[in-house]
Amino acid sequence: MQLDSGMKEQLSFVSWSKVGFQLALGTSKGNLVLYNHQTSRRVPILGKHMRKITCGAWNAQNLLALGSEDKTISVSSVDGDTVATAQVRSDPGLVTFSEMKSNERVQGQQNTVSREEERMGCGVGGSLCRFLVLSEERLSSFSP
């Protein structure tokens, strides 16, 4: 299969959206190309990262998380706009999304409130794992 990203540098990451028609192409120089298969529109995004894009994942809301050798994880909209970023200690080797449901008691009320929270797992520095919570357009980071 031949992919023409329109970029001169080598492709380092390729991923189809799980729910849309988008194909994400990351490059060895940290650039991103979003291709919409339905409209045949190709959108190059220069400087998404400072170094090679090494991994990424799409979530159910059509957000794209990318990990890079610049020790940064970015989350972008389907149009390529950056929604959130987070620094990590080492090069991310894997990025994945999951949804967590939790029940919370609101003080002064008898009922519990169910809440869904988007979590993103990231393999950093070999076997270390870091979890990032995506809420209200920001990433909160914590280690287990």
C-alpha cells in the first residue's frame, strides 16, 4: 500500500479513527497529516511535536492522542487543534484510551451519582505506566 502524506519526511505513525473517516499520519520530524477519506481532504499540521511521533490512539469522541520523542503527549481534535498536552519523563511507547465509570456520593444527598471519565494510559520508560485523566480540555497526570 502506498501512502502519500504530502510531506518529505518519513512516516513514523499511522492510525485510522475508530468512529470517523480520518487517518492520522505522524512523521519523523513531529509533523501530523490528517486525511479525511470521505472528503479526500488532507490537512498538514506542521510542528505538532518537536521530534518524531512514535505512538497514538483515537478515542470514541474522535480525539487523537499522540506520543512523541519530545517527551510530550498531545490530544487533538479531529481538525488537528490541540486540546491538551502533558509532559512525561521519558519517550512514550504506547498510548491508549479507556473509559472509567465511578459512583460518587454528593455530600448531603442520599443518592450516588454515576460519572464517566476518560482515561488515557501511556507506557513510559519501558515498564512504567502513567495514567492521564482527560476532562474539561486538560490532562491531569498521576502514576499508580
